[in-house]
Amino acid sequence: MSDQQDEEPPSLPIPSPQPFLKQYVARELIGQGVEAIIIHDGERYRLRITNNNKLILTK
């Protein structure tokens, strides 16, 4: 067997029904952890997955 079978395919944005609207899988943004930092207009925002598997975005 090839080692390539165990590798995950590269992450790509999910095609959207509206071509101007990008969609992302939260787990791909956050990775193995529970938080990611998103920079918008020079400000830092925290995207977090809660214990109840909900998303919270805070400044």
C-alpha cells in the first residue's frame, strides 16, 4: 500500500451557490485546536469552538 492513501487531500474552500460568497469549514480554519485568530481591518478576533460544538466570534 502507498503512504499517500493515508494523507488528506489539500484543504480548499467549498464551492458556494453564490460565486461571490466564499465558504470555509471552521475545522479547517481552527485545525486540531479550539481557537483561531482572524485579523480584520487591523483588529484581532477570536473564533472559538465551544464545548457544545458551537462557534463564537469575539473581539
